[in-house]
Amino acid sequence: MIDIKHLEVGYREKRKNISVFKNINLTLHAGNLIGLMGDNGIGKSTFLKTLTGNLAPLSGEIVLNSTNINNYSTQQLAQLLSIVITEKVGGFNLTVWDVVASGRTPYISIFGKLNAEDEGIVNSSLQQLNLEPLRDKLIDALSDGQRQKVMIAKSLAQQTPIIVLDEPTAFLDYTSKHLLFDTLKKLCVEQNKLIIVSSHDIDLMKQYITKSITMTAENKLEVF
Amino acid sequence: MKQSKFILTTIYLSLILVALTIGDLCFGSINLFSLETTDPLFSTILFDIRLPKTLTCILAGSGLALCGLLMQSLFRNPLAGPYVLGVSSGSSLFVAIATMLISSIQVSGFHFMGKSIVTLFSIAGAFLVTLVILIISKKNKSNITILLVGLMLGQILGAVQALIEYTSSANNLKTFVIWGMGSVGSTTLQDLFFVIPIYAIAITSSFYFIKPLNAILLNEQYAQNLGIDVNNLRLSIIIITAILVGLITAFCGPIAFVGISVPIASRLFFKTSHHLHQIVFCLIIGACVLLSADFICQLLSNQFLLPINTVTTLIGSPVVIYLLFKSKFSIG
């Protein structure tokens, strides 16, 4: 599903490129829950940003369904790959429903109107994460854990075969962490999605994942 | 917000707008009803004085409120607005420069050619300032920085304008100072024929950005992942706001308060984040606010026209402060 060849990730500055991690070679298949591990600052987020098309690779290539990721339009990519990031969302009267419904953006008309089918998908995404009772609440009124769930529900509404989550367990309590990985695992098995999660909860994560990738300080990838 | 509620709210707001429009047309130092409709004075007052003024209120109020809404969503900052971020100051400075140039080459500043040059300059000024703010906002994501830069930019532009005014003739200076206080009374019907098509295009095009604007409320990275061309959205919003602010500032002077406060009030009153709703509400409320301001101006003084900025600020700001205290959650 995803083929990563000789990938170098990092940032482009005016004169020089700042390389963060080099020589990433990976093949990832659908139906897998992949755990991405590594110390702070090692380049997990940079790697994930590159993988999701938010950052351009410094060198190498990412091939998604046998097409280079650069050859997809933003719109096409939005229907293949969704993200959950750590940056908080809120304000501007945004309700739980609004945020989850935003997952339908790649599929709806320019006037932003959802049809009955879209609404059904949003509702079932809310159900899958037990967010139904909160649907009309403002995002600002939620706890961190609830916010995280809302963002995952948004990803579900986006109906992408691939979901990438950057540290989704960071703000969660013990039970919520387990519930989260339960949900992710279920999505992988039942809907054959490819889910990539970065996290520092290594022991917990290892109970659920099908494959682990560790980024080490020696610029090595350990894949198990 | 449900579809039916949205339509109902829009109808209610429109009724208020119609009432204010009629009120603004009928009310003034001369009682229209005391005149015969065949009296030439009747048509002069109605069509040459009051109608252009009322239309200007509607266009300027709705345009500025829309600009405020677009900027607040784009920067994800409820404190953004054409006046606060220095966009109006950019327009003002360029209007000052244009007026100086025109008067120095001995062309009358107030015939049609002069006005269109001033308008073009005004739009260019607004565009340049917005562009600078945008470039800075890409380098530094902090809302507070953007706001401070906007304020500083406004100060710098104001200072340059003061320099120009200092060196200008007494006549030009007077025109400037009065223009700077904001006025909706100096637009003619002929001006409006030139303004309305441009205004209509800018307003209509904003409806094409409803979906991207909704998505960018999450944040830029999410918006991009949802298939939105963020750079294209930014540029489009800048162009729309620059045209509207430039146009309005050229004809009415830098009008404060409406741009920032109407979207805030609209969000506090109508709990919706959807841009179809907010754009419609802001357009109508913006027009209502400026019409009321003009109405109050006339109520307070029959002899002379009060500067509209004084009224919008004096009456509008306390309302927003009250709303902010009343609201449970952050407005942004």
C-alpha cells in the first residue's frame, strides 16, 4: 500500500536543507496497525508530516498505491489519507458535530452542504467513538481526551484507507488510552485500514500493534 | 444551525434591514412627508442626497463586516479586522498620496477620473498591507505577534500620512481630516454605479470559499489534509478584502469598529461556525450597524453631519464588551 524508498526527511531553509532522518525504507500494507516509536526530537513528527504530504521529502520517494505521492492532487490525497495531530482545535463556535463533519470536506460541494449520506457517515463516526451525547457541545467545553476522540471521529468521517496519528495518547488517561487502541485495532481488522500511530506509551502500544518501527539516535530504523 | 432556523433568522434580519433602510431614507433635517412628491426638492433630497447615503451605508457596512469575518477566519483570530491590522491605514496612506499627486498636477480631486485613481490607489494600499501581514503570519504563527505587527504597521503608515499632511496645503489638510473621520455622505449616485459592480463581484466570490473557510477553522494542517489549497485560499481572501476595504476607504474614509465587531457579535448571537450562515449574517448585520450609526448621527445633530466613526465606536464598542463578558466561552 505504501512504499517508502530511500526517504530523507527534514526542512528546507533558504540556503541549505536541514536533514532530520535519512535512508528510510519501508513497505506498509493495509490491515496493519503500525506503532512508530523514538525519543523526543528524533524526527517522528517530521517523518509523519512528510508521509502525509504536508512536508516535501528532501530526497527519496513515497509511493502510495503504486503512484508517487507528489502526483496526487490535494483533493485526491484527502480521500486516501487522514491525519490526527497534537495541535488543539477550538473556538469560533466549533461544535463536535462541526469538526467531525469537516471530515466530509473532500467529498462535498463548494458551499459546504452535507447531504443525507454525508450526515449518516458523520453520525456513524460519532457512534463508533461514543461521542453521540456530545455532538452539540462546543469543542472548547471538552476535556483533552474527548477532543482527541473527536479528531479521530473526523478521520473516520473522512473515510480514508490510511490514518496517521501523531501522539494521540498524549493527553489521555489509562482507560482512554486502551479504548483508543481498541478502536484503532478494530478499524484495522474490520475495515482493513492502514493505521500509523506514533506514541511514547510503548508497553501499552505493543499489546495492540502488528508492526513496530523504532527510530534510533544512530539514524537506524528498527522494524519488528 | 438547522436550515429552517437559518432561513428564518435571515428573514428576520432582512426585515430589520428593510426597516432601517426606510427609516434612514425618510428621516432627516427636512421632513419628506411635508413635501409634495411633485416638488423638485422632494426628488433632489430623496435621490441625490439620501438614497446614495443610505446605499453607501449598506454597502460599506456589509463589506467591512464581511472583510472582518474573512480575516478572522483566515488568521483564526477574533481580533483580526481591516482597521486593527492596519489595512485601512494602508488604504488611507495611499489615498493621501493619490490626492496629493492629483492636486499637484492641477486636476480637480473630486471629478470622476480623480476618484477612480484614488480608488485604485486605495485598493493597492490595502493589498500591500494585507500581503505583509500574511507573509509575517507564515513565518510567525503566534496570533499576538500578528496583531502587534498589524498595530505597528498601522502606526507607521499613520505617521507617514501625518508627514504628508504636515507638508500639504491647508485646503488639502482639511479635506483629509474630515475624510479621516469617516463619512457616508460624500458618495454620489454616479459613484455608486461604478462601485456596485465591483462590490457585487467581491461579495459573490466570497461565497465560493465557504468550504475552505469552514475547513481552515480547524487549522492549516488539517485544512490541507482535507484537500484544501491553503495558499490559494489565502491569496483569494487577501484580494477580496483588499478590494472591499480599498473601495470603502476611498469613498468613506477609514471606518473603524464595524469590521472587527460585527463578526464577533454575529458569532456570539448565532452559535454557528458555518460560513454560509456567518457570511449572510455579517453582511446584513454590518449594513444594519452602519445604517443605525448614520441614523443616530442625524438624530444627534440636525445642523451638521457627525463623523460616523465617532458614533460606531461610541455605541458599538460597549455592546461588544458587554457581549464578551456575557459569553461563557472564548470568542475565538
